[in-house]
Amino acid sequence: MYNPVVAAFVLVCFECFRAKSRDDEFDNREGPNQFKNVSDDGSTPSNATSLPSSGNGIQLFRAVNDEESMTAGSERFTMADILHATSNWSPSNKIGQGGFGLVFKGRLRDGRMVAIKRGRKDAFEHRLLTEFRTEIEMLSQVDHLNLVKLLGYLEEGSERILVVEFVPNGNLGEHIQGTYGKPLPMSTRLDIAIDIAHALTYLHLYADRPIIHRDIKSSNILLTENYRAKVADFGFSRVGPATDAGATHVSTQVKGTAGYLDPEYLNSYQLHTKSDVYSFGILLVEIFTGRRPIEVKRAKEERITTRWVYQKFEEGKVIEILDPQIERTPAVMSVVDRLVNLALTCSAQTKAQRPNMKEVTEVLWDIRKDFSVAHQRDLRVRVDRFDNKSNERAQANRLMHPDTNRRRFRK
């Protein structure tokens, strides 16, 4: 017979197991693996050398050039390889479209699944050629677990093709907007934010030269089946200022996406690593509100999401800004103020007011750890509550049917 108390208890126990598994995974993500120059299996390359550890004990790594090591993007492909992989550009293999062109999934002759980006052929071909070569240049210099890996490329006639690793679970924007139907819990959203922060920290501080992504947004964050985040699309990227020579910024024309674009860079044409910090702050707001940076269909006071969030934060009404799909648990409410404060600090109007990405990452780790502890406490309270209800119902049943209980004991 169906017993609602037992069913509820089983459900809570399952949640405890699932949360424990998630927290075990969270524990495994700490420590040395976070700022490594890593391969896909998470191992440290044999040619890695350690750098001084960060303030919170995280060991940092950087790859050393090695003539024997295979550099990113070094594989060579022919047009026959590409046509075979995509079944002659079959529409059934199309998985996306961006400013550069169409994106197809494909299977190489050795069985590997890859993503293949095919450049558009139109009046903007010269600009696309610049983006194509920029992406090759940038991705060939980096190797990190949270960056999409360049496998190779093909430039033949009017064809410009990039072959990158296949990330099967869509992009962050699709998940936030509910395209996949399954809402992201707060724990997963925090993990994704940490992954993105690690990628940007690596680009800004531990690549051979500082790299500014310049187009951090939810559609450029791809997710694996385990919801690990990978930053993609380096077409707008630029090498950062040579800080060892005293440079503070790079003067360049403005590129990026409306809503995520650093206003200081927009006005001054001076690009800085903290332009990425601004974009990350806007993305962090999107992660916990479920709203795009600009929501033209909303009421006037809610159209610019960060302004609306700031107003609610000042009014002490942070619960109103949370994505309705996020469960309002005590654990969530214990960290939301700090999360909002971090996002607003990152998206400050001037770079002098913003932290760097390494500082952002450390704050996010503290928030995630506190959330994990509070979440486990919440689950224990729920289990105890169901235990108490079960005992109360059993006691009430014995009082209401004493004869039945006596007969049971006689047997």
C-alpha cells in the first residue's frame, strides 16, 4: 500500500544521496586541478611547471613549450575529411549558427565527434577572415579544461573552417531559458560560474600573454553532459596589454555584444582584462536571475536587468530577483546576498572599481563551499522532520487501533 510518509522519506533520502554525490564531485574539483593547463581527462601535462600558489592554497600551473608536445590546432584536415564528417554539410548535422557562420557536428574517420564551424561567404568576408585567423591564433596558444579546444582548421579557396572539440549539451543561455526543460539547480549554476571564472583567470594571468576574450556571454558558454562549462568563440579576442612594459590597456575598436559590453571600453576604446570582468558580472546576474541583460518586453524599470537587480538589492528584496526556477531553500538564501554583491561589483562602471578574475574566483569558491555546507544541513533537517512525522503517525495509529496492535504482537 502507498504510504505518503514513507514515499516522502525515500525521496528525501534520494536527495541526500544525490546531494552527497554532487558535493563529492564538488570536493574533487578543488585544489590543483582548477588553474591547471589541463587536458580533457583532467590530468596535468607532463610539460607543466608549477607557479607560486594562490592565497587560498590553489596551485597554479602553466605549460612549458615543448617541441615534442602536440600544440592545439595542429591537426590538418582536407575538404574530403570535412565533407565525410558532416555528410556533405547535411542539414541534420547543423547544431548552431553564429556571427562567423554555421556550426555542424561531425564524426571524423577515427570515430571522434567534433564541431565544425564553416565561415559565411558574404559582403563581410574580410571581417570574417580576421575573426577566423584571430580564433586560430588565440586557441592555438591555450589549453585548459574550461576552454573549448581547437583541433585544427582548413583554409581552402573561399572556405574557412574550424574544427573544435564537440561539447554535447548546448549552451548556458539555452539552459537558463529552459530550452532543455530541466531547470538548473543553484549548485550547478555556482559550479558553472566557477568554471567560467577559472577559464578567464587562466586567460588573463597564466597564458603566455594575457588574452582578453571580449565576448563573454551565455551563448558562448558550452556545457558538457556533466554540466562542466567551456568558454567558446574567440573571434573577438585580443592579446592584452604588455604589463611588464607598463602598459595598462589596448586601444582598439569596440567589439562585443550589447548588454555585456564594458561601458568604459565603449566610451574610451581602451580594452582591459577587466572588460571581461564586467561581462562576467553581467553573465553572473543572468545565471541567478534567469533574465537576459536586456529584456525589451518587460516593464520600463526592469528592461536593463542589472539596474533592476541593483534597485532590488538596495531595497533588501533580493528574493524577488532570483530565477523562479531556483528553489528558495535556506541554503540558497544564505548565499544570495553575497552572490548579488559580487555580480554588481564585477559590473561596476569603471575598471578601478572591479576586482580581477582571480579575486572573483576565490570569492565564488567561498560562496560555493558555504552553500554546500548549508545545503547538507538543510537535507539533514528535512530527514529529521520526516522521521518525526513518521514516528508521530505510527504513535497515532497505535493509539487509534490498540486491539490491532495487540493481536499483531500475540502472533
